[in-house]
Amino acid sequence: MVDAEMLYQDYSQQIDESEKVLQKIAQDISSGIISEILPPRNLWDKIETSIFLLKELAENVKEVTLIMKPEKTAVIEQLFEATTQPLNTFKETLFRESKDPLNNSRLALVELRKAMTGGSDFLDLAKEIRDKPSPLIQDILLLKEVYATKEYLATVQAPETFQVRLNSLIEHMKALSTSLTSLESALDSVKECLGNFREESLKIRSTPTEPFPKLSEEVSVTGTKSDSARA
């Protein structure tokens, strides 16, 4: 079962780590550590670790962002692609066969800057969703806090008359705890549905569509059938 509180904490941490990677790349470019005057192999050796880390973090951030606000699926996927696709193109461009390897380095850095712009926009959206997730996620986090308070109140020593009211409050909190479990189960279902939706979308994209027959062909076929019928 998804733990909403842990999910939120990990999400914030991954956003912060992604920002640090983007900042490191920007600093390396501005300081000349990463430069278009470097041969492709040298350039790749200096940035390979950051590229792989950024792609991994972007994938993790996307997965949680889709859970935190599934109604934003289209824009989340769009900004994710704007981050990761240029990173893939960066490597492809860098090692493309060419008579001018330094030109490859120059073109590859253009793609890298595109990835940084896309990554910055992607993380801005992730932070916005982190601060204002879907109502379901907000309810789960609130109930988590209420449940923690219930655990504390159960240990409080109090006069008998107050203890009766306290016990009643604790019982209400237990009911809220049950609701929390139901909400977390619903969150699991949302995550599963998103996964199924993405799989179906990929199947639809990968299935070639058959072209409609030309009008002349339809007429020819119809005419042949009519001739056959008359015969």
C-alpha cells in the first residue's frame, strides 16, 4: 500500500536533488568544464553521470507527480518529454559519425540546453503540485496528522470526566484512521489505473493505422461484384 506521507517526503527530496543536478550542469557550462570546444568523448566523460542521474530523477518525479495530480497527466507527460528527449538526442548527436566532431559537440550542447529549460519547467510544475496536490492526497496527509495526534492523546493521564470525553475523541479518530486506510487503497487504485492507461496509450501509438481505400478502388471493387452478380 502507498504511504502518502512517505510518498510526499520522497517526492520533495527527489525534486530538490533534480534541481541540484540542473544547477551543477549550469555551473559546469558557465565555468567552461563543459564546452563545445571539447571532443565528443571528453565532453561525454565529463557529463555522463549528471545525464543519467537527471534522467533517473525525472522518471521518479514524473511517476509521483502523476499520482499527486492525475488530472494533469497531459502536461506532466509533455514536460517530462521536453526534459528527457533532448538528453537522449544529446548523446546521439555527440556520437553521430561526422567529419567535424567539434560540430557534434556544439550541436549536442544545444540539445543539453533544451533539456535544462524543459527540466526547469518540469520541476516548477512538480513543486506546484507538491504544494497543492489533488484533494485526495491532501485528505490522506491530514488524516495522517490526526492519527498521530490520536496516538499521543491515548497516553495522556486525565480526570475521569475528562477521560470519558477523551475516549470519545479517540474513538472518532479511530474512525478517521479507517477512512485513511480506505483513501490509501483508493490511491493504489488510481496509481494502477494510470499505469494501465499509459500502457494502453503506448499500444495505440504503436499500432499502425490502415489507410482508407481510394475511391477509384472502391468503385472498381463494387463494379466487379456487380458484374459477378449479373453473370
